[in-house]
Amino acid sequence: MEKCVEDRRALPKAWWKEIRVGSPLFLTNVTNALPGLMVMFVFLKIASKSFDQGHLALPPEVVISGQWEGSSYAEMPLMFFHHVIPQQVSPFVLANNPKVGGQGIASGFRDASSLAWRLNLACRSASTFNHETLFEGWYSERKQQLEKSLAATIQNGNLCNEPSKIKAFIRNTYFSLIRLWPAWAHQLELGPRAEGMVKYSWDKGMPFLPLLDGGGCIPQVWSAPLAEDAGKGDIFTDDAIFRMGKKGLFQVVALLDSIDDVEDARMGLVGLDEVSSGEVLAEEATFIIHDTSLSDPAARQAIPRDMARNKGIVRIVSAEEAKVCNDSEKVPTWPEPLYYNCYRLQEEYAGKRYLIVRPDRFAFAACDGRDELMEAAGMIGKVLRDE
């Protein structure tokens, strides 16, 4: 130990100052490093050749290589691939493959919203639910959405990462011509959204009722309190459905044509708490009025005061009202309502009176009336327990 210390102290304090280009010490170090540098060069050459030929040990699903055009990364080859983690991994371990076009952050939000309520359910002190089935359902749902988002990512990669200049020219010309027709341009802008909202194909463990039109992601539209102008209170229907302070695991939503239907819809909720074992609470129900005439302040004056003050009753906001609101700078963050359809939610579930909605915005069931609502509510515990 003492000898080591003495040897270390024998070194000059600024030993690096002795290294100069052309000096004996410099030449000695370069000579000693040459074999290692040559080995590294050969290795990188072989790896580069293997990469070009697609021989890397990557998942075999998809491999796309090419170059970005018109950017500072024009010389950097890119590769798009994905790999599905086996189901045997712990459900508490999340692995998001990097994606482009917003798919990465979308996957993160989906994981957070779909796992949060399941974890809440699993952590209940008196929980009797089948935890394994609960998280198997999450895995199956996530896999279905992941396949769609990865397909979109890879398609974007094919379009944006085309190495052939001829094909890139044809691509650009094609898209330029399509944009000359507004209807076609709109379909192009929609992309996968043109197919409608995401809807799961039922598999074992998925917590929804496929026979009652469950498993679909419910759309959201602009909304406003009954007695107030747009831009105040709950700006989106989701804000009203999942307002802070609600305690039910699932939420019930009534899709109504007129304010005159509210009382009848309330009567249809009698006994809901008992049938659902407290998982859906009637007092937390959200009533969405699909009547754009309520945008007129004079029409809202006729609404009974107790109903107007009820935060659980909201009205949809039309594109015209949203445009006026935007122009008046009441809500300056609202985007221009292009292609907006305020009846989207009602059209998605045409003929349905009630929706039982999961916290991740997917429908557990869509019901025609009270009988189906009570049947679906009674099935919540059985589905979650895998009975």
C-alpha cells in the first residue's frame, strides 16, 4: 500500500502538460492506442454494413429504413420497429415504445387513465375482485390500441421517410392534388379518425358489456351550464361527467333531446345505487341536453331555477355559439370549430338513453331505457369479479 502511494505521488502534478504533439510521450500513447482503434473501426464497419442489410438482432415485425429529406438529418438512416412484451410481465411495469406523430404521449395518457381506476379498485381494503383478470383485461385492451397506434406510426414513417426521390415526388404531388378538393382534404386530415372512435373487440377479462354496445370510447363535445353562456363552468362534456368530488367507480350519463326529458330520466335512475352495489350513484348522474336553442338567453330564462343551478345538467354548445364565444374573447383558447359536430355524442349512440361510463372514457354499456340500465348496473360486480 505504501509503495502504491509513493508511486502515485511520484507522478508530476500536471502530467498532462508533458503530452505534446510530436513529443515522445504523445507518440508512445498513439502507438499503443492504434491496435484498439483499428479493431473499433473494423467493428463499426461491420455493424454499419449489417444495419444497411437489416441483419441487426431486432424484432422481426417491422423494419423500415431510409432518410429524412429536407432536414439537417438527411444523412442519418432511420428505422421504425416495434416489439410486444409478453403478457407474463407484471402489469405494474409499463413499457412505451417511442412513437412519432403524437402517438407516444397518447399512449401515456391511455395507460394512466386505464390503469388508475383499476389500481384504485385493486387497492380497496375489502376488495373481492379478481385482480389477475382485472389486469389481464388492461393488457388486452392496451394491446389492441397499441397495434393501431403502431400501425399509424409506421405508416407515417413510410410516408415521411421515403428514400427514393421519385417516390417522394409522386407522394407530394398526390397529396397536393388531393388538397384541391375540400372533402378529400378533410378525409386526409382526419387520418385514422375517419374510422370513428376507438372501440375494443371484446376478449376475456375486458370490463364492458359487448351485447349492450360497450367498449367504445365516448366522444366529447363543448358544453355549458344551463343558465350560463358558453365558456363558463364545464367547457367539455367530460368535465361534467368526471367532475371532481364524485365517488362512484363508474358514471351514468343520460343523453336527452330536450330539457323536458330530465325528470323522466331521473325517475329511471331510482334504485341504481342498490342494483350496482354503490359502484354507480344516481345523484352523480350527468344529463346532457342536445338542444342548441338553449344558446339563446331568452330561452334559458324559462328554465326552472332549481334545474338551472344543477351542475349535473349541461347543454351542448353549437359551432355557431362557439365561434361567437371565440370572437368575443370570452374563451380565447378555443380553437376555430372546423368540422365540429355538437351532436357527435348522441349520433355515436343513436337511440340510447343511458350510458354507463368507465373513468377512462370507455362505455361499460349503452342502454335503451331503465330496464337495460338496471341489467347492466347489476352486471358490474360480476364482470369485475369475472363471475
